[in-house]
Amino acid sequence: MHIVVVNRWPRFHDGPRWDFSLGRFEELIDHDRHRVSYVVDPVGATGVLADPAKIASLVQIDDVNDFEALRDAVRQVAEEVGPVDRLVAVSEFTLSIAAEVREALDIPGPRPADVAVYRDKLRMKETVAEAGVRVPRFASCADRGAAVEFARSTGFPLILKPVGGAASIGIHRVEDEAALTALLDQVDTADYELEEFIDGAIYHVDGFADQDARIPFMAVSRYINDCLSFEAAGEPLGSVVVQASPLRERVEEFARRCVSALGMTSVPFHLELFLTPGGELVFLEVAGRIGGAEVPYLTEKLFGINLFRPWLDAVCEGGATLPPRVGDPSGGWLIIPKPGGLPARVTSVTSLREEFGTIWRELVPAVGDVMEPGGSYDAVHSGRFILVGDEATVEEDIRKIIAGFHLETVPVQE
């Protein structure tokens, strides 16, 4: 079988960083049994660590999200090595473009219509709503006038978000009609939607959907703060794994209904939902990929499951087997975002590893490091922590870390 991997991720294989350490293509795809080629961008090239003698072809392009460039690169690989049997893409931002290339070159695997149920936020909510799942009221912004009428009838605040976005990038909480019309002037309305604002705690469910859209493994977690506050307001973001309870059982059944309704098969998923003050569960959104931030590393630590393995086994080997879940562990993670006024040099930073026995991993910048703007959850932030322990203790420690963490910087002249 000829497998082409599209990679835009680096690999940190030494030092304190653990980012992308689980997506080890050289270990998770049998390079001896299969012909394995890579299409990468400059950053992704640093993440290809397979023995060069075992790589059938490697093509580097400027942007793996440029459809024509990616299509032509895959076509070049096919001409050099032979027909492509599988096109592998594991980043949220390459799922759709890879599906388009599969369709254009007639490569087996998910097509744009298959991917749309977990990439197009309008399509996914329409689909789960048809199955009787409660979703926020929503409307496309393609018709600007209709979007404004939806806002008036639904009431403010509302959430304006990209239909195909991820990581809360480009999302706005809209407080009134004047703010909405101003924002609609700034975006491509064809690519945006409006959603009813739902008040409540946000949970996420991370698992794997098998070939029959059943879920052999999932873990339920509760956010501490939320992704929008992290992205837009620079607030800390954390999460804690929920241990056995009637609520967890409700959330697990909710996830089963959503995954089944969407027909998600042979794919990991990251599902987010609200728990309202009245106890109602409301669908937020789902992604057909492994959860971001520290989710995959904590999942492997607690449950011994690297979700990349069943995903790549399902794609490359035709099936996946997950080990049975053992015990009822908990843990959590916390990211304290970068300060403002970057670039800046770190003059003082708090290490809390010795103070909290629950901390498994800690990543803080060193004194003298220059912090640069940019980056998402995988950046070197003010502080990143992964914790292990019982649910209540981990949540308490996360809140204590937020309160006690301290970092000082001085501006650096550009």
C-alpha cells in the first residue's frame, strides 16, 4: 500500500517540550510493509523523523492548505512512487483540504461531504438537531439581512464564528446589533454563522468512533474557563477529567447520540457541550480529530491510549483495536497564556512543580527567554501544566496555580 502523509507539525524530540510527541508517523505507520511518502511545509519537514531510507518520497511545499499546491504535490508523489492508496491528514486545518485532494485525485478515504459533518458548523448542528439533540439556535451569515433578523429575534448576546474554524480563532461574543453590523462589515459573511448564547459549564468528550460509529473509548472532561476567553481575552484555560457519576453517564450517552447521528466512523473526536444551570445538555460542536492543548498527552498518561494509534491503524491497516478501560483515573491540565506587550524578556517566573504533588509535567519559560507573539495552545506560554490525581484535588490545584502563578517580563525593542 502507498500511504502519503500530509504533515504541518514540527516535532520536539529533546528538551522539555512534549508537543506533537504522540504523532510519531515513523512508529505508528509500518514503513517496512508500506511505501510511505510525505508532503510537508517547512515546519512540517522538521517533524518527519523516519529513516530516510524508508521514505518513498518527500515533497515540500510552502503551504499544505493551498489546494492546488497540495494536489500537485500528491500527484507528483504518485508519479514518482505509484498510485496513492491512502492520504493521511491529522491536523484540524488539513482535514478538509485533504478530502478535496482525495476527491480530485480519486484516492480512497473521506470526501468533502464526509468531513463536512465535523468541519462545517452549520452542517453538524443541522445533522444532530435532526436526530433530536438540543443545539443552540443558529443561522448562516451568508444572507446578511437574514442574519440580522435572526439576531433580533434570538436576542443578544450572540456568538459569531467561522463555519469552518477551530481553536476559537475568529470567534466573537456580540453584545448588541451595532457591534454585530460592525463585525459583519469586517468578515466574509459567507464563511460565518451566528449562534444563540448558551449559559452554562462547558464539557468536552475525547474518544474514538469505530467503523460502526460506536465509541469503544471516551473520556469526559470539564473546562475551567473556556476556549473563547483564552483566545480573545487572554484568560487561563484548564480542564479536569470527570470521574464516575450519573452526570458522566448522561454526558457519555449524549456523546454516543451525537457521534451516531453524524455517522462518524474510524476517527477520533473532540466533542464540546454545555451543561446549563437547569441541567440540560446542549451540543456545542465536534471535531473529527484528536483534542488539542494537553488532551492527548493526559489521555495517554491516564488511560494508556495514544489516540493516534487507532486512528492511523484504522486508516492504514483497515481496523483498530483499543485496550479496555481500566480503573477510573482523573487528571487535568492548565495553560496560562502569554502576557501582553510582546516581544518581552522573562525576568522572573514561578515554578510550581515542587509545591503541587499533582503536577506531572510543567513547562514555563526560563529567565532570560524572549517570549514572542503568536502561536496557539502548543506555544510556550507563561505556564503549561499537566496534573494527575483525583478529580476534586486536581481542580483545586488548578485553581490554586492560577491564583499563585507569577511571571514578570520587560519589553524587548524590535
